[in-house]
Amino acid sequence: MPSIIIIVLILAAVIGIAAGLSKAVISGCVWFVGGLVVQALFGGIIVSLAAAIGISLAASSIPVVFAIIGVVVSFAKG
């Protein structure tokens, strides 16, 4: 399953760059790498806290959420 997410992210990056959204793509990539670091350091804690409040969360989804946040922040900044 994570390999499918990576393939979709790569296709989205290629399409985004082709559409002239390179700033958003770069921001998403930087935030994705940040999400990988957060997953490695705090993944277990985040998943445990989410489970404690009743949210089912896979640790592999943390970097993807960070990438989405990065793209949204890039669009919000203009």
C-alpha cells in the first residue's frame, strides 16, 4: 500500500511541475521529508495518541498528511 502512495505522489509532482506549480510541488516535497522525520521519531506516539481518542491512523500516512499540509500552506502563502 505505501508503494502505491509513493507512485501517486510522484505522478502528482510531475503533473504539478508540468502545470507550472513548481513552488507547491517543492513545498510538498520538503514537508513530506519532514513528515518522514516525524514518523521516524514520533510515529508511535502519534499513532498511540490517535488511538486513545478513537482515530485509526497508520504510521505510514504521517508523511502524506505532512505533504498535503505543505501544499496547502504553499497555496495559502501565494
